Amino acid sequence: MGRIKSGNRWRAAVVLPGILAMFALAGCVPGTYMNWLAIDPTRLSDEASGKKWNVYRFETFGPYPDQRIGYVLFGDDTVVDVWQLPYVDLGKMSLREIDADHDAYLRLRMWPGTVLTVHEFRRDGGVFAYTASEAKLEVDLWEKAAEGSKVFLQLITIDRRPFSGGDTGQPPTLR
């Protein structure tokens, strides 16, 4: 292994702490990422899925003729900030009703859509929120603050569809 020249030692002594400081600052996110657990689709017909939750329906926007649809279900002691997304407050619904609403909304908009993937979010040993979203729509919840039993959440979505127009998700074939 070669020796570091004296001029390069000075640069390394200045640049390395600067890079480490940038990594430390990048980790300072205002909020706590909420871990989720995927729900088995057969569980949607359980009795537990009959509980009523406050529901927001949101959808992506972009260059596609059809968009991806998602839902966030949360309790009365939770406030959800749907950040820069068009959304509709659907009132109180159960997980079973979400599936029916999704099918009806796809028929109304004449979009092909995909099956909903449901994730549950737990806090203090109990479920306090769910998200349901179509394929290639990533939905995350961040806890911004908590005051007693009241929880303030930030909903963040990422549309994972390629925007180049030519990518189908399949490997290229040789002709």
C-alpha cells in the first residue's frame, strides 16, 4: 500500500470530516419512520377488517393515462398530513369497504389498476393505521409528533413506475 503524500494528508484531514458531517446531517430527518407489516390478503375478510377507520384516498399524477391509487386508514386519535397529493376524505370505512371502493373507482375512471397491497402500522402494541396501495406505488408514514394519545403523521408516496415510456419491467430480448 502506498504512502499518502503530505499535500494529500492535509486534504484528507479537511475533506474526511466534511464528508462525515454531511452524512450526519443527512440522518437528521424531522420525524420517525414508521415500520409496517404486510397483511395477508385473505385476512381482509376477517372480522377485524370490519372495524371502521377514517380514510383518505389519494392518487398519483404524471405522464401516464392511468394513475396509481392508494388509501390511508387511521384512527380518531391520529392526524395525517397528505403532503402535496390530491386526496379525498372518504369518511369512515372498513378494510373490506376499501376494496369495494377501489374496484368502483377503477370502473369510474376506466383505469386497469392492480390489486391493493395492505400494510399495517403498529404503535404501543396496537394497530393505529393501515395503508393500501396498488403495485409500484410506495407509501410510507412518518411520525412527526405525538401529544399524549394524539399522533401526527406525514404520508409520503413514491411512484415507482418508469417515466421513460419504454421500460416494461422485463429484461430486453435479443432479436
